[in-house]
Amino acid sequence: MKALSIRQPWAWLIVRPDLDYPPYRARELAEGRIKTIENRTWRTRERGTILVHASQGMTSAEYFSAKEFCYRLGVELPPFDDLQRGGIVGQVDIVDCVDHSDSPWYMGAVGFVLANAEPLPFRPLKGALGFFEVPQS
């Protein structure tokens, strides 16, 4: 299966492991508090389910910038040290690739439109640039 490395806390915002009760997840999705766009500078034809890999790197400046952004959306991030890094944290479907969107999560030249995100048990794994293949084991 293919995976995409995403820096924290953005990977957490896609899979939202804090929302383990389906009605809460549905409400947060409807209210725009789950990240449904992954911003990139490049387009993709990739569609379907991919694994979400949380990159190893995350600076405190990146974290606090994201925390400020999330505060405006009504999302509270977990503490810096609680965000898992360097492994698979979930899966999500890529359903489209757009060059504009009204979503508050859209910030880039290109956005991968995401749906059906769900957290998975953390699995340590070295990431890579772009989409990369993850062994079955």
C-alpha cells in the first residue's frame, strides 16, 4: 500500500485519533475541524486509500504556528511531545486533486482532497518523499 509523509501536527489533524466516537467524528467533520485537504506544490493522479505517515521532523515554531491556526478553527492540538512521529498513524482516501478550494485547510498551490480518514495503531517506519510503498508486514 502507498503512503504519504505529512509533518505533524497536520497528520494528526487528518486522522484525529481523539475522535473515537463516530457521532463526534461526524460532527467535527461537518464543522470543518478535521483536515480534508493536504497541501502540496505538485499534482497527483493518485486516488484511493493511502497510509498517513507522520514525518519525524517537527519544529516548535511549526507546532505553535499550526496551534494558532487551529485555535481559529476551534481545534485544540495535543501537547507537542504527545504527537507521534516517524511512523504510520492512519489511513485516508484521496478523492480529488484541486488547484482551488473554499476549505479553510486549503493553503497551497495544489490540494489533495481527503475523505474517510481514520487513525491506525502507530507503526514506526522511515518515511520518504512523495508517495512511497509500505511493506505488508
